[in-house]
Amino acid sequence: MEESVSLLGQIRHQFGGKAQDVRSYSPLPLAYLGDAVYDLIIRSVLVGQANRPVNELNQRAEAYVNAKAQSRLMERILDCLTEEEAAVYRRGRNAHPRSAARNASWKDYREATGLEALIGYLYLTERVSRILELVKAGIEKSGEKEIPWTQNTAP
């Protein structure tokens, strides 16, 4: 029986990376990584729901992977966060990115950056089940049980 090793553990093993104190990371690199992890979660859910053309998958993913949708998701899960998670979120939200928000308000962009930083932090601390729990809670608190195909608006 193959031993279960996290994706991050496998990446570190194959490419020689090492574990570092994640608390010392700047929030923007955490958000950079968290953005990719969140995108992977949403894409995985969508592909798992149906074998559809890529353009349909992309359109559906875009409804969830954007600053406004991520900001709303963050607002719904804020009361679910531990003190540690809330502190990471605030650091990400209060970071000063060099790029401007595209197609989003500055508030939504900052809150989405906070969510992404939190996801990046949880990923690097190998708490993927917590990430999934928070994303699922955010979707369910929108009134949905899953990411719907028929709805054109994000949660």
C-alpha cells in the first residue's frame, strides 16, 4: 500500500525544496501561491462535476476565481476563522501590492488578496483539509451546496 504524502511534500521531495517558517513569509507570496491553490480547487470541482468543453469550464471557473467572488466568499467565512487564520488574512488584506485591481473594487481586491494569502499559508502548513472546509463553507453559505452549472453569477 502506497503511503499518502501531501502534494507539497512530494514537490519538496522531487525538486529539493525545504520546509521554512511560513510565518516569516511576506503576505504577497502567500497570496500568489494561494491564488493557484484556490484556482486548482475550483477547477477540480468543475471537472469532477462533468466532462465539458474547456471553454465552458473556463467560463464557470471565472465566476468563482475573481476578486469580487473571492471577497464575498471571504466575508462568509470570516467568522469561521481561528485567531491564527484571521491574523494571516488581515496581513494579506493589508498588504500593498504593486499592481492595481483589474475589474474589481479596491476593497474586493484587498479582501481577495487576504483570502489568497490565507489559502497559501494553509497550503504551506499542509492543512489542505482546512482549505477545502473553508471554501466549501463559503460556497454553502451562499445558498449553494456545490458550484452550480446553471447559475451565471458567482457566490
